[in-house]
Amino acid sequence: MRPEILFPLFAEPTKLEGVGPKTAPLYEKLGVSRVVDALFLAPSGVIDRRLRETVQGAVEGGVITVRVTIGRHNHPGRRGAPYRITVNDGTLEFMLVFFHAHPEYLTRTLPEGEERIVSGKIEFYDGIAQMPHPDMIVDPAEGDPPDGFEPVYPATAGLNQKAIAKAVRSAVAMAPALPEWQDAAWLSKREWPAWTDAIQALHAPESAQDIEADAPARQRLAYDELLSHQLALALVRARRRRAKGRITKGDGGLRRRVEAALPFDLTGAQKRAMAEIDANMAENQRMLRLLQGDVGAGKTLVAFFAMLNAVEAGGQAALMAPTEILARQHLAGLESLCEVAGIRMTLLTGRNKGAARDEILSGISDGSVSIVVGTHALFQSDVVFDDLRLAVVDEQHRFGVNQRNELAEKGAGADILVMSATPIPRTLALASYGDMDISVLDEKPPGRKPIETRMVSLARYDQVVESLRAAIAKGARAYWICPLVEESDTIDLAAAEDRARALRRAFGDDVVALTHGKLKPAEKDAAMAAFKAGDCQVLVATTVVEVGVDVPEATIMVIEHAERFGLAQLHQLRGRVGRGSGESSCVLLYQGPLGENASARLAVLRETEDGFRIAEEDLKLRGAGDLLGIKQAGVPQMRLADLAVHQGLLEVARDDARLIVSQDAELKTPRGEALRVLLYLMGRDDSIRYLGAA
Ligand code: ADP
Ligand code: MG
């Protein structure tokens, strides 16, 4: 139960000053659905409203606050022209400008000959300074002049800054003093304020630096956020570790046979990952390990060895892929290795029906099938294993945590290995997977040829088509990825269809296949199969070219409107080529002129093929919130913590959280009690369930 002290903070936003039933939905858009959310609405800027001597020397667009003597009112000569008032700050004469003005109101508030303090944006018009619609007009005889700094909040249509600031101020006033949940020594070492003081400081900045990510108040609040999240993950992890697992220790017989049959040596990274997995499986605890590696790093083989470990120990293993195509590909890739090992592997997908399906199911339940590769179909309740010891989940971000667990529940205490091809920076991996152990394949199999990456302006489309024609004549196969248009599948689709038509005109109908998200699965498979078999040489696709699709003969990747894709996604797409023995190339077709950020993104891609480096650069360029791959990978959205800046804090929070859980698993000490309040404050009520005994 949420502690009573927090009740006021969890009231509806209509409890905020100036927020009513009509405006509440607008606040919802800003992420404010409770009073507490307003506290965590981070200012995106500050306005300096300190009183100045003069407007002279002001920068265009800057906000200025000055004391002026009101001069002549110039009524607009014609309809639609602005109403101007000449004012003088003692040094410079300038104009206050009003459109659609109410003259009576203006003569009342700005009477000629009197003094006023005005504050607003300065613009220059014909070399003359003017302040259109001042934000504030204060009679110095009556009110206090605005002074100091004002927070600026991210806005949404229909809400002005004044209203948001007022609502936030009222939330701050409602913030109770809370028991301190941070370690006292750590707080004083960092010289961070108490929570309530930090909240107040966040919303009452005294300089532009005060809202920067490294300001003490901001850091403290960021750390609260990171700690609550890491604590939630640590509690989940601790509960899992309390639950009994299976001791799975194969004799290595099958693995030795398979390794001897491989035409290559395992990489050091693969061996390391295998050893980490073996050690987990041998423990009497459930394994939950993430195997992270760039496309082509050799994850599947590592997973296969883990599965063989389970089989050697007398059990079974399952490998679940997000799509039928990927499941089939895994099957094809592992078939010959299973033969070498002398074990049975089978495929189970939603397309298996009737008697054929029954036969597969009986092989799984009587144990004659050792490894099952499949899709979501593996979850179905009539899929019963004889002895499932290991569940491997490929592209884990495509499945929810529940689905992952559901599969594992098909074997008592089964170990879980999840794989991800989204290279994400270490910090972000910590942020999102704090509940798992992580193995990273940071070394690619030797002998991969670099992919030649070029940037070509869309204006040179014809040339690209001509070089493609020459390559096709020599038997090359190419992907052509079509632009991603935000929020519109239909437009995406139309663009891809147009492109396919144009390329068919250029190369001939049977050379070009088209695939996209709106096709039926069978149609998608047919296009992919034709491309794989070489029946067509160009595959035009929206981004449905699945991560992991393997056509080693494909050597050309054209990405149209590359500037619209995120780095992570470009990297994944490029990874579709360079998988075989041929020289590969990637053409980034862009629409100029490129913005600074887009140029930087594309330049990174040209420089390196290292997915982890690309991910780090992406993080720097875009910030954690915007990373597409990152979002897919399930990294939580933070409100005050900026993962690009607060990496150091994140690592401390992770260690702090694990230490807390190891010393006070039920959060019963005074600090533990305070940490419960933090968890509720941060909306992590869920994790409270994981406290204490399993
Ligand atoms: P991932 O699943 O990480 O994208 P895969 O497991 O599909 O990568 O491996 C890509 C290709 O590399 C496969 O054809 C695989 O047989 C091959 N491969 C795996 N490990 C090695 C290695 N150590 N040396 C050479 N090739 C390897
Ligand atoms: Mg185990």
C-alpha cells in the first residue's frame, strides 16, 4: 500500500492550481497525470528576467527586462497594422508593438509619460528595436519588478508557460518532507540537497546552470530516479535467485563432436560467453543471461552450444524466434550441426496444423526431439516438454518479459538465455537489463570483409540505378530499402511500391521483388525465398527486412532517404550484406541538404562497422530518449536522469541497489523503509511485491 504521506502527490492533476477538467488532458500530454508528475517535469530552459539598464546591445530574440518611460501611442493607420508605443529606457528609444490591440486597454496600462517595467523578446525591424507583446508590464509603484530567472517547461498546444509554471509551483508547494532514502555519507560527499530542497531548486533556478544535468539538485533527483529503477531490477533479480533452479552440467561430448566439425575456430568472445553460460547452468539457480552481440558476431552458435549442454545432461532445449522467417533460418543453419551431434531437432510454428502438428508435439513430449526451434507457437498450452532445461529467446526485445517467462515455465526451473543483436552502450545495458547477467560478443569472426559505405545524393539516383544495372548483369543481389515516413504506413507503402515499379521498368519485372509489412506472411516469405534462391536479384523492402535475415549472396544495400533513419537502424540494415565471400557495398542515398546532426550520423556509419561504437555515437548525438534501437531494446524512459550524461551515476546506482538488496532484502531497516517510499514515489509499486520471501 502506498504510504499516506504520498497521497497528496498522487491526486489528479486537477488538484494543481489553474488546472481544471478541460486542461487536465493537456497536462496528460506533457506526461502529468498525477500531481507528482508535475514535480518531475524538468525545465527545458531558463529565462533571465533580471532588470537591465538598457535594450541597447541586446541580441535579436533575447528576452530583456528594462525600466522605460512611456512615450507616444501610434494608432494603426490602417486595419491589420500594429499599434506601436514609443518608449525610452534612458539610453535608447524603442517600440512596444501590439497586433490586434485594444486601444483603451493600452492607454490604461501604458499611459504616456509614466514609468513601467517591461519584459519580453527583442526584435529588430528596419534597424529599430521593438518588443512585440511584452510578457510582463509592471507599474513600479504597484508591483515588484520581475527579477531573477524563470524556468521554461516543454510546452504543448493549448498551454502557455505561465499556466504550466503556476501548476508546477502549486505541486512544489504540496511536496511533503520525506524520510531520506539516500545514504547520508554519499549525500554529503556529493553535497546534494535533501529531496524537497532539490525539487524546489529544480523549479526555481537561479541561473542557467541550475537546470543543467550536472547541477547538484538535478543530479540528486536523477540519482533518485536511477536508484529506484535499479532497486526495482535488483529486487526482481534477487527473487529469481532465491527460486530453485536446475543443475545442468553436460559432459561436453556433443559439443566436442560439433566443434571438431566446424570449419572455423570459435572466437575468444564466443568461448568466454560459453564458459559464462556453462557456469550459470551448473549452478542450482536459474540462469537469466543476456547474450549481446552485433549481427554476425556468432550468437547462434553460442546458443547452440548451450542447448547441447542441456541435451548432454539428458534434457531438452527450445529456441524461440520472433518470426517464422527467423525460426526457419535458425533451423537451416543448425540442421547439419545436429546431424553431426546425432540429435533430433524440429520446427514448430503457427503453420503446423493437424496430424503433422500432433506428431511434432508427441516427439517433444516423449523426449525424442532434443531441440525445438519455433515462434510464439511454442507457448501454446498443448506444447509439453519431456524435460526442458534451457529456453533461448532470440531478439528478446520483440517479446515481453511475460512471454519469455512463459516459455521457461514449460520446464521446471529451466535456465533462460536471451539474445539481442541491438548493440547498446554498456550504460544503457545496465539501465535496461539490471536484472540479468550479461555476456557480450565484442569480437567478430575473422575474415569478414569490410563493407564499402558511400553517401550519394538522391539527385544522382539515375547513376545509382546504372551502377546497379551493371552489378546485376554480373549476378549481384541487392536490397533496396525504402524511406521510413513517420506515422504513416500507407505512405511508406506507396513509396516502396513506386520504387519497385521504377526499378522494374529499369531492370525488368522478374528481377525485382517487393516486400513490406502489409503483405500476408506467405507473400512475404515468397518474396524472401525468391531473393534467397536468386530467382530475383533486387528486393525492394520497407524496413521489414528482419534483423537476422541471412542471404550471404546479397552484396549491395541501398538505403533510400538514409537521413531519415536512426544510426542503430542503419547499422542493422547494413549488416544484411557483407555476410558472404563477395565484396559488399552500402549506398546511403540521401536527400540534401543534410542537417548537422544527420551528416554526423551518416559520417559515423561511413567510419566504422563496430555496432557498439555506433551505438555510443548515437547516444552522444541524440541522447538516450531518442534512440530507436534503444527504445526497442526496452531501455526505460527517464525523466530527470539523462543516460548520456549520468552514466557514472547509473553505475553507482546499480552497485548501491545490489548492496541494499543483499543486506536488507525486505527493506526493513530505517533506510529500507525510506526506500520503499522512494519506490512508491517513482511509481515502482510493482517491485514492492518482490520484497522478501519468494
Ligand atoms: P549472429 O546470430 O550473432 O548474428 P550468427 O550466429 O548468425 O551471428 O553467425 C553469423 C555467421 O558466422 C554464421 O554463418 C556462422 O556460421 C558464422 N560463424 C559463427 N562463429 C564463427 C567463427 N568463430 N568463425 C567464423 N565464422 C563463424
Ligand atoms: Mg542452472
